[in-house]
Amino acid sequence: MDRPKSKDERGTGISGLTLLKGVVGGFLSLAVVVAAITCALPQQNAKADTTRLYDYVYSGVKSESVDFTTANMSDDGILTFGTSELYISMPLVNQCPQKVFGESVSGVDMTYVGEAFDQSLWQAIAAGAYAPQAKSNKVVLMLSPQWFFKNNGQQSKFASKFSYTLYKNFLNNAAISDDTKAYVRSRLQQLGVDETQIRAANDDTLIDAFNDAAYQFSNDLRIRSKLDALVNGSPKKSQTRTAAQYTGEPDWDSLLDDAQAQGEQSCTNNDFGIHDAYWEKNSQYRSESGQDFTHADDEWSDFECFLHVCKEAGLEPLVVILPMHGQWYDQAGVTSDTRAQFYDQARAMCDAQDVAYADFSSCEYEKYFLCDTVHPGWIGWVRIEHAVYDFVNNRDDEFLGGGAFGEAEGLSSQSEEGNSDA
């Protein structure tokens, strides 16, 4: 027969009920802390500091948050899906959209969505995610030739750029067909996105639905925890913008004159029209060597998917076909015939979907169109902004083609105008 425990021995033990109470109490305390943090953080769809301008902020957090971006974008904002060219800003290029559109009230704003290495598939998901809340059905895609380099550009980086939040919003868009959603899902799997996240976003099983709730909650907290820094880092509105008085169409000729002057001042150590700091650091970089545009089938298919998403979601895209740096690519051994593979394919795919494009292929040798070997510069941004302005206002110009715009004459039309004026 066991010896009965003494009073002292009984007092030193912890009962199961006491332990359970402690565990439950710990969970309750944690829940209270999480709830307090959640309540204290700004909501994604809340109006932020109205003295600041958010359209031209280059930010992954902003791009991921459909609610923040659409709640705080300009009433004249046109969603502009792009990549690292959206990083080009003042004071390097004073003709960038933040200056030309953002500091005036012309009736057009370009609301940035996207960052470096966000290629066609990322843009397709983002377009589907944003479409239901877009303030205008007109959107812009900045199409980079580098996406279509051999081996599909930088698609290997896609998994690290994947946004669960955007993908979930994309899937929630009932206007997008099951076939398009199935294509996107297969591409996510091919590009190494975590299968658990893919299954969760699609609510494949009850467990996946629970995981989805957890992913959505954690991503919401992550984004909201960064909104204050995003707001505080955004530029203040100009006096003109604050006054909200219509300033009219930008003076494109004057902007081009200023662009020429600033380009000359910024490019003094080379003959390529590349700004000095970039040339000093990257003049020996030759990523273009040996490239063509016929070994990127996946990227071309993803671009076609973007066009399909826009059509299904009710968006009217303008595809900005960015030029390559003719002189730079020539010395890299990538001939004009090889470069034409990109332009021809991009135009053909737009034409097949009856989509408008701004074709800047004729600007390959226009000095200061680019500020380096890749990104639009002083003259380039003015020409792009002019084309976007005309697209928004349903007005043709020499660089607009496809859709209702017919053929894009490019720089040749300006030469013809100059000859007729002589």
C-alpha cells in the first residue's frame, strides 16, 4: 500500500488544472497583445496624410497593398505597372512623371505599381488584383526588353518577388477566367513558389482554408506595420498640387528643350548619353552581349497572359515598348535585326489582342532618351508622358499605335514635319 503524501509533499506539486489554466492564460494574454497591436496599426484602406503625394512612390509595400494604393492615389491616377524604370526620379531626371505630372494638375497621373525584377507574370497578377478597385479602366505597362533576354530574363527571381496578398486578390477577381487562373497557378509552381501558399490561396482543402486565413492575417499585419514609414517617406505635395487648380496640358516642346539641356549637363564623360555616375560604375558591364529575343517563350506567354487578364478584367492597357540603347547594343554585338525580334513580337502580340502600344523603337539612337543603358531618361520620359497623356485623352500622336491608333510613325513623322516646315 502506498504511503500517503505529506502536506509538504502535496504543496509542491502542480496540478493539471493549474497547468491548463496557465497555458490558457498565456494564450489569452498573447491574444490581447496581438489585438492591441492590430488595432493600433493603420488600416490599409485608410486615407493617409493628404499633404503628401503617393502615386509616384516606388515601393514594394505600396505595390502589394491594393487598398492603400487605390485609397490614396490621385483621382486622375492611371495605374502604371512597371519595374526599375519607375525608380528613376529627381534630381537625376527632372522630367520624370513625379515632376511633370505630380507637381502640376494636368488631369493625368501615373500611379506606380511594381519594382525591379517584376516581370510579365507578376504584372499579370497585379493587374488582376487591382482591376476591381482601379479608378480608371485605362492602365499602362512598361514593357522592358530585358525581360525577354535568353532564359526569360530574371524569372529566377520570381519566387522571391511573389506576393501572396496580390495573388489572393487576383484569385478573388471573379472576372478572371478559370483558364487564366489555372495558367497562373501552373506558372507559380514552375517558378518555385511554395506549394503550401499556392494551395492556401486557392482554398484547396479545409486545412488550406485555415492556412489562407493565417497567411492573410500575417501579411495584413506586415504591410500595415510598414505604412507609417511609407507615408512619412512620401514627398510633400507642391503648392500647385495643394491648390488643386487645373494647370492644363504640359508644354512638351519646352520640356524637350529642358531635357536636352539636362542630358548634356549630366553626361560629360562618355559619348553614349549615359549619366556620369552610371558610366563610372558600370561602363564595363556587358549583360547584353550574345542576347536575342527568341529564347524566352515563357516570358512571351506571361506577357500574353497579362493582355488576357486586362481583357477579362475590363482594363484597357497601353503597352509602352521601351527602346534599347542602339549605340550600346551595337558595340555589344546585338544587331538591329536581332533587336527587331523584340519590337516585332511585342507589336504582333498587342495587335492580336487589339491592344494599344506606345512604340519607341525608333528612338534607339536618340541621345538622352535613356539615362543609362536601360532606363528612360530626360527625353525618354517626356516622350513617354506625352504618349500616356494622349492615350488617356483619346488623342493620337506619332508614337501611339495598335488598338484604335493605327500605325505608330515614331521619330520619322517628326523628320517629315521638319522637312515640310523648311
